[in-house]
Amino acid sequence: MYEVAQAGLIAASYRDIPPFPVIAPESVDDAVAAMADAEGPVPYAGGTDLCGAVREGKPIGTLVWLKRLGELRGVYVDGGALSIGALTTHAEGAVAGATTAIPGLAEAWSKLGKMRIRLSGTAGGNLMARHTRYEMSILLTVLGGTAHFASADGVAALTPAEIWDRAEPPRSLLTRLSIPLATGLRLDYDRSLRPLMTQALALWRDGGGKARGRTVIATEYLPPVALDLDLSGSEAKGIAAAAFEALPADFADPASGNGWLCRAGAAVLARQLARQEAARA
Ligand SMILES: Cc1cc2nc3c(=O)[nH]c(=O)nc-3n(C[C@H](O)[C@H](O)[C@H](O)COP(=O)(O)OP(=O)(O)OC[C@H]3O[C@@H](n4cnc5c(N)ncnc54)[C@H](O)[C@@H]3O)c2cc1C
């Protein structure tokens, strides 16, 4: 909103946005070289978040149109890891054959937003928009994945937590997400309490064959927190309650306090563990 003499408060529209140059690189190398020199470069992936952000005042120095970067598309298994191109849309990722390498991932990915959003919104844009209600960070965190960036200074791999901390190199491009394919890795995703909370569970076996697990909880306002599970007990409720004892005391938001999130998180986790156990039986 801005105020105009004699007219009062006027809502901002696209016509208020100052003009800016657009560059459309054909390769990642060209993109990072252009981003190193351009004034205020802002990548455009699907535009689903960016267009709204610009209308709310996000400045654009130079728009970097990513859609010609075929290198950033697609999902494949590469050297023991699932590799997801940053420009892969949610719709493409959810039906990609390689996504089935992690049971439960395709179903979880198919739930992100409505179809109109899933057709344009990308894995990379979801992470880089850094909205707590967006879910790719939850999925990447629970699966122990990393995000790979390229800039004129080289490449860097960041955890999702480091992305929340804005630790990526300046003027860099998120190129791919990488998830190590541990033995028996599978995902259980629970959105039943959204928008209050969303919770993911990953189970796998380590090199010694020992059962491992991690749960991740996030809310509308709080970025994901990961809790490692002690799976030596056999009772789902006990495992879940013990895990949530480690939930940080400051993990609380205006919609739900820490106590409620601990109780709800443990209840959801017990249900997820039981569901996975039943699926294996
Ligand atoms: C109405 C609506 C409902 C939604 N519902 C959900 C939901 O339920 N669950 C969910 O998880 N998500 C949801 N989303 C988010 C959606 O799934 C998209 O992932 C998200 O909007 C961004 O994707 P995009 O590809 O369009 O990114 P853009 O809008 O193009 O970009 C978003 C930001 O990321 C930056 N960026 C994009 N790509 C890169 C890159 N490769 N490297 C560096 N920076 C980059 C851009 O500069 C921009 O700052 C919703 C979005 C909308 C608008």
C-alpha cells in the first residue's frame, strides 16, 4: 500500500514495479557467470512465490530466468544418492521413476500445494523461498539430504538448516538436492494436523544393520527441527515419547505451545511408527 495525495491509500500493483533487465542463460556456467556480474540478480524458477513477493515489495535488480537450464531438471539415482534437480516441479518429481527409490517420497511430494502450484512450483524454489509453511525443507531434513549450490567461486553443499541461516555463497544458484540412499530408507509423511504442525519420519539401517530413525517436526511459523530416534525399544509409544523429550523448549509458536507440540508430535510419531511396522509385516 502507498498513499497518494487526494486519493488516500492505494494498493500496489504490477504496474508499480520499476523495469529491470532479464537474462536467460542456457547453462549453469553461464548463469553463475552472469549472476556474478549482474546488479541484484534474482533467480526465477516457477515464479509461484516470487511473483507474490515482488508485489509485496521484494526488489529485483536483474531477473535470472532459469527455465532454459535443462541441467537443473530431473530426478535420478546417482552413485548411491537420489539426485533431484532444483528446477524439477513438484508434479514432475512426484511421478518420476527414480523417486520410488525412497518409498513414501512420491506420495509426500504429491501433496505439496494445489495442482496449479505443483505444475510450476519447483523443489529449489520451495527451499529458497524460505517459508516455514513450505515443505521441501522438512523432507530434505528428515532424509538427511543436502542442497548443492554453484557460484562463480565454485560449488558448496549445505544442509537445509544452513539454508535457513542463509549460509549459501553470495550470488549462487541452487542446482540439485542430494539424498543418500541408506539401506531400507523409507519415509512416512503426516500432514493431518496442518497448518498447526507437519511431521515426517525416516527409517533406515546403518552399515552395521542397526535400525535407525529420525523424525522432523515443523509448524506454520517454525522451521523444521530434527529428532533422532532410539529404536532399541519395541513399543512405538515409548520410542515416540522419548524422542519428544528432546524437543527444544523454545520450539513453540503462537498457535500451539511447546507442551502441545510435544504431546501431539509424540502421538503422531507413535502412529507413524505403528503404520510403518504394519506395512512391513
Ligand atoms: C498459493 C500457494 C500455495 C502453496 N502451498 C504449498 C504447500 O502446501 N506446501 C509446500 O510445500 N509449498 C507450497 N507452496 C510453495 C510452492 O510449492 C513452491 O515451491 C514455491 O512457491 C516456490 O517455487 P517456485 O519454483 O515457483 O519458486 P520461485 O517463486 O521462482 O522462487 C522462489 C524464491 O526462490 C529463489 N530461487 C528459485 N530457484 C532458485 C535456485 N535454483 N537457486 C537460487 N534461488 C532460487 C527465487 O529467487 C525466489 O526468491 C505454495 C505456494 C503458493 C503460491
